[in-house]
Amino acid sequence: MDVTVVGSIALDTVETPSGLNEEGLGGAATFFSLAAANYAPVHLVGVVGEDFPEEHVRLLQSKKIVLDGLERAQGKTFRWTGKYHEDVNNRDTLETQLNVFEQFHPKLPAAACEAPFLFLGNIHPSLQIEVLEQAKPKFVGLDTMNLWINIAQNELREVLKRVDVIIINDSEVRDLTGETNLVKGAKAVKALGPRIVVIKKGEHGCLLYSDEDIFSAPAYPIEEVVDPTGAGDTFAGGFLGHLAGTGKTDAATLRQAVIHGSVVASFTCEKFGPDRLAEIGLADIKARFAEFKKLAEF
Ligand code: AMP
């Protein structure tokens, strides 16, 4: 089944202990699309400026991502600059230039509206509501960030009432609910609307929480993290991509989807930006999935 994603498409400048990547392809919707495209047809809805390199468009096209909803606006593409610490679990945002993103109002083409699966990437909750007003999905996933929890919590709470799954990290759970305990935090987030809560804990894996199931999954251990930018969005792409690919959202499929998310995200960390994601296919993901299963079995 098809999946639609709405979110940022960016030029990222990233410094990690492994080096510097200037104005590389980035953006939450980009990572999501490149991950989900391994499993299902993806409709990407977002905006870029006149300076967006054609080679990035060609990469997305080469992965069969449907770009009818990719708007080219006058002005410059959204830019984000970040610097990671020696411990790559920590980073500082040095600069965010909204550029064409500032005036962006998502317009979903007909085929994107009809997709049964929808992912609301990390954008202002009022834009996420605009997307929900247009689309007719059967299953909706949501990402957010501390910024929106702090400055647009009322709108975010409206969105939360209308989604099936939220994929959120542990610090965001604390900001949103005040809970430091993960299970209590998951319950408190669920009480705000989504029937499924996935809490990411970085290199410590993630927790899947619903009425039917609680699943604690480890992260796939990788030896050298070159650049973790986009790992969260890649996780979401693997997760929703697997659900869309199978067309199922039962408890067993959700568990598998979490592992797919972790596996694809592990590839993203191996090179800068989406460079590694661009190289791999479903066969690589399946091989690592099998390896991961062996690692976690006891
Ligand atoms: P992640 O590492 O999963 O948090 O995602 C990082 C990606 O999110 C980068 O490629 C950025 O371009 C993008 N990003 C950073 N800040 C924002 C923002 N305020 N709104 C939308 N996208 C953002």
C-alpha cells in the first residue's frame, strides 16, 4: 500500500567527530522517503528552493519516490546546521534557516491524499493539521520535536487526538508529559490520543507500547557512527514502510516494523547524510534483520 510523507527537505551542514559534510541532502521527509521506499510506493510532499541541486531530485527519482507533491518555490531551500559532540548521542543545532519553508503550506496531490498510510513529519503542528484536513488515510504516524512541545503544545495536542502512532524520543516524552519513567511516559502520551506509542532511546533501542503489547527492542549495535543525522526519520520510514508494505498493523507486524526501523536507521548512521541509505536495498535490510534477530535471541 502507498505511504505519503510530509516534512522538511533540507540542505544540511553537519560536523561530527568523523568530519564535515557541507550542504548535503537532508531533511526529515528525505530520510523517511529513502527508507520507506524500500518497502512501498512513497509520495513525498514538501518544498525546496530554486537552489536545490538536480542530483538530489534524481536520487529520489531513482528510488521511485513520487515527487508530484514536491513544490519548487522562489527562494532558498531550508537549511540546518548541526555539530555533534565526541559522544555522538549529543548534538547542538548551530543554525536553522527556514527560507522557503517559512511560507510553506502543504498541498497534497490526489494520489498522495488517497495513500492509506500517512506520516506527518516534524513540522509545525498547524501544518500537520492542514495535511490531515486534505488526506484520507487509514493509518497515521506522527513525529514531533521539543520545539513544538514548547511553543505550539495546544496545536500539537489537537494533532495527537487524530493519529494512530507517535514516534517520539525519551526527552520529548519528558517534555510533553513530565514523566521520567518510560512506561509511565508511554501511558501518559497514549492518554493524549495515539493508540500506539513508540519511544526511541537512541543507542539504547526503543519501546513499543499499546493496549495489546509492550515490546522492548534493542538498537542494532554498529561500530562506527559517522553521522546519526536523520536516524530518527529513517527509523520512522522503516517502521511505516514495513506496515505499508505488508498492509497490516497487528501486534506482531508492529514488532517487526520496530526492528525494520532500527535496522534501516543503523545504515543511515554509517555515512554522512543519506549517502549509505542511497546505496542499500531491501536485500541488505533483510540480511541485517536476520543478523539482528540472532543477536537479540535468548
Ligand atoms: P533527526 O536527526 O532525526 O532529528 O533529523 C534531522 C533532520 O531534520 C535534518 O536533516 C534536518 O534538516 C531536519 N530538521 C532539523 N530541524 C528541523 C526543523 N525545525 N523543522 C524541520 N526539519 C528539521
